[in-house]
Amino acid sequence: MIPTARYELRMMLRKRSMWISMAIIVGLLSLTAFRQISDAVRDNDARGVMTTVALLVNIFLPVGYGSLLADRLVRDQLLGVAPILDATGGSALARLFGKYLGVCAAAAVPLATVYFGFAVVYTVVSGRPAGLAWALAAFAVVLLPAVLFVGAFALAVPLIMPASLFRVLFVGYWFWGNAITPATMPTLANSLVSPIGGYPLSALLGYRDTVSAGPTPGASLNFLRPQPTPATAWLSIAVLFALAALALYAAHAIRARTTR
């Protein structure tokens, strides 16, 4: 498991497309919100600034790293090395979990670089070192669960469909299930299963700028949108972890069936 995780981490960090795609997304965000960013780094509300940036990062950057991870598991089969790896002494489940940890760690590196880079700039400009503490908390309960959730499905789903098709469907799902207002159409946005972290942001970190979690009057699927509380925030994180574990179990079962 550990050698596989190290290998995947090194491979992904050497992948130029990962850094280029992240740079393009961050560059576009910076250009479109330049004035807001300039005002934010001078804002004295460290918690408000870092939670707002965490939500912004978690809406857009997963589109990049989720698409890049789509070929990491099926790549072994396409290159014809899967039977060789299956013949080694290590278990297939350990290699799968190692690959999962490796690609998630690799996805988290540019994410952390962007987010903590902004936190450092904010701390220097505003003179509010609390920004670093809020950034660490937001990364732990908002950004990291999203990486683990997206990583699991990016590995598993391409086993049953082409990776290119998964990328198209994933981008559509991400904005449909996270960015659309629930009152306009049926969506998973603002619910317990929304991986952008609305419940932790609202109930654990005190984010109040816009409604990002909880019931919406007149919206469908409101049974998935209880009121934000610390309990429902931790429940949302637990649900994301459970869904990620289920996706990995399904990936292991599919691979075991195809290699018989």
C-alpha cells in the first residue's frame, strides 16, 4: 500500500497537466474576482475571509483535479500491467487503497498550495495571524473531505464507463449538485451529500455570507437538508466518507470480477 501511494503521489506531482489546469482555474478566478480579492486581503474578519475563500476554492478546483484523476485506476489495465501487479505478493485491496491515498494526496498538494498561499498573503497584508488558524480548520473539515470524496469516485466510476465520458458527466454533476440554487430545480446542493462543505462551513466555522446548507422553502429533496448544527455538520462529513468507502469497495469488487 505505501509503495503504491508513494508512486502515485510522485507520478501525479510530475504531471504538468495537473499544475497547468489548476493554474488556469486559479488565474481565471483571480481575473474575474480581482477587486473582491484585493478587498478581502485587507479585511479584518479573518474567519469570514478564509471561509469564503474555502467555499470558492471548493466550488471550482475539484473540477480540475477530479477530471485528472479519472484515468489513474483504469490506466493499469490500459497499459497491460494489471495482471503483473495482481501476480505480486501484495493484495489487490492494499494496492487500491494505496493508489487512492496517493492520488488524493497529489490532488491536495496544489489545492493546499493555492489556499494556504492565499492565507499567508492575507496574514501578511492584514496583519491577522488568525487567518492561518482558520485556514487550517477549513482545510481539515471542508477541502480535505471533498478531495477524499471526489478521489474515490474518480477512481471507481471510470471502471464502468470511458474516462472521457466520466469527465464530462462529472463536470455537469459538480455544478448541478453544488452550485445551483435548490429553489430553481431539483439538486443536491445545500444538502448533507454536497461535497463543497456547506454544513461544516455554516455550523462549524460560522460562514454566513450566503445560504450554503439547510432547507430551502419550496425545494425538492429537503429531507436531505436538515438545519445546520454541529451534529449535522459532522454527519455530512461522515456521509461523504461513507460514500467514498462505498465507491472504493465497488471498485475493488469490479476489478476482482474482471480479473477472474
